[in-house]
Amino acid sequence: MSEPVARTTISHTPGLESAPPRRFSRPSLNRLGLSPGKRTRLKRLLYDHGPGGGTLLVLPIDQGLEHGPVDFFANPESLDPQYQYELAHEGKFSAIALHIGLAEKYYHEYAGDVPLILKLNGKTGIPSDAQAFSALTGTVEDAVRLGAEAVGYTIYVGSPAQDRDFLQFLGIRRDAERLGMPVVVWAYPRGEAVAKKGGKESLYAVDYAARVALELGADVVKVNYPVASEKDKESPSPYNSLNLAPTDAFRKVVESAGRALVLVSGGEKVEDADLLHKVRSSMDAGATGIIFGRNLWQRPKTEALRLTRELHAIFREYAQPPG
């Protein structure tokens, strides 16, 4: 069993603490309340593939649906999904995450070598996010048929359409429990109400999204790293008066996720040093791993593989035994 996890101390006084970084342990498998099927699949992702040691390094390629082909201009080779599959295989990722079409047309060449997380809902980036909602694009049965280790589902927390979203997710959760499939929730704050309360990158919004994912039954939750800004003053109390160092802010998010493992989203491509700092800060705060897409496959393969090796080395520092 993992050691007791210390809680974040929230300060309302100005000035950031300058104490050295402190590492926090992650929830162990035997505390997640998993069925045998879920535990088996999740344990394979955490320990048999990727960096191992209870960490996750996931390569997503759902951006072609969510953003359109625009994301592939930075590295034209990445337009061909086989580029990401080869990167996931050669880079020894824990899993690749994508939609049904890219699974049915490409995954057979990598089945058994690259674990699959099948995304079950999505939307295009064409309509406004004011009423954000991701319709179903696949089923849990599809995931089982394809040999996936987990399914992914996006919930837009705060969207006016969240009532439909929650109801749609209920069906996915029931099927996943029946078929022993772990559920990874992309928990994203969206909508006008969120924009008026600090914005989608605020600690308030990200923290709330993590808690919602836990409450709705996520086994793993994917969140963005909160970004402090002047808009934080528009967040509800006490968030509007918090003054936390970045790692402490993210630690708050991890605590709100409770017994759901936390993955950090990569977002737009950044410089190597910034990326590696974000990874260390996230892992210090208790994250289980990262799910970085554009930050890796928008690079030439040799560069992406070099960076992936550095990520493996970092994750080895945070390895912990199964339990």
C-alpha cells in the first residue's frame, strides 16, 4: 500500500513559497475500486508497457477530428497516422489514443505491440464552444473487439449541454463496468459560464473538472495544467484569493481527482525545457503521467524519439511497485 498522501496547504497570503519541490505519492491500484477486468487492463498499461513503474506515457492523435488537419502542417509527415503509430511503437509508449476510424484502418498492424485507448466521443473545432458537446463516435464493444486496454471520453464541464453529456457518459460507464474496460475521462471546462469565472485554464475550472470526473466514475482523468492569470480574480471565492505556486496548484487538482489517476495534457507545442519542466512539476504533484500529442508528433521523428527517451528517464525516477 502506498504511503499516506500529504495534503496541500492553501495560503491566502501574498507571495509564493520557495520551499524545495516535494514529491507526492499516487493512488495505488488496490485503492481504486477496480473490477478484475479493469484492474488487469490498467495494470498492463501502468507496468507492462511504456515507462512502467506505475506511470503512463500516452500519445494522443484525436486532434485530426477535434482541430482539423491544421495541426499537421507543422510536421507534414504526421498527417499520415502511421507516423504516430510508429512513434508510439518505437518510443515505447504506454498507449496510443485515437478514434474508431484510425483504429480500424491502422491498428491491426500494431495490435499486441502498441496498447490502444479508443476515444468514444468527439466533435469538430468548427462550431463555437459556447454549447460544447461531444457526440458518440464508438462504443465500448468496439474497444473490446479491437483489443483496447481502455476507452476515452470527453466531458465538457460547465457547458450548457452538460446534462446531455452526463447522461451519455452514464451509458459508457455502465458498458465499461460490464465489460471490464477502464475509462479515461478528458475533463475539459468549457462554455460562457466558465469564461466568466476565471476561464477554462484557471485553477477553479481545472480543479472543478477533475472533481466532476471523479464524481462521475472516471478511472483516469486527463486535465490541463492550470495557468495563473489576472482572470483568476473573476473566479469564485476562495479561488480568487489563492496565491499558489504552480506545483501546489496542480497538487490541488490531483487531490480533487481523489482515487482517479491523473494525466496531464500537453496542449500546444512548447520548447523542450518547458515541456520537461511541466512533466517534472506534474509528477512531483502526484500525477500518474502525461498525454502529449502535438508536443511530440509535431517534431521530426528523430527529435521526437530523443525527447521520448528523456521522458522515459524522468518517469523511471517516479516508479513505484504495483499494489
